[in-house]
Amino acid sequence: MNAERLLLRMAQLVRNPPSMQRIILWAVVVGICLALAGMEKLGLWPVWLTFNK
């Protein structure tokens, strides 16, 4: 993605910000992803959910 397109996208977000529900939805999704990554990193991920190679 080039810089001009990124700046246009950011300007559009400033003019029309997302709703609070959309922000909360993204925060929950990111939180779940971070929690799953943390569980795997700390070794708390169950063996039965791991794919066999």
C-alpha cells in the first residue's frame, strides 16, 4: 500500500469515524487473539488442540 492511499484512508477515518460498537468488536477480537497467543507462548495450550505434523 503506497503512502498516498494510506493518507487518504486515514483522512476518511477522521471524517467518518467508526461506531463505538465496531471499535469494541475490534478490541474484543484483538484481545482474544492476544490471549490465545499468550496461552500458546506460556505452554498453556492443550495438546488435543495442536495439529499433528
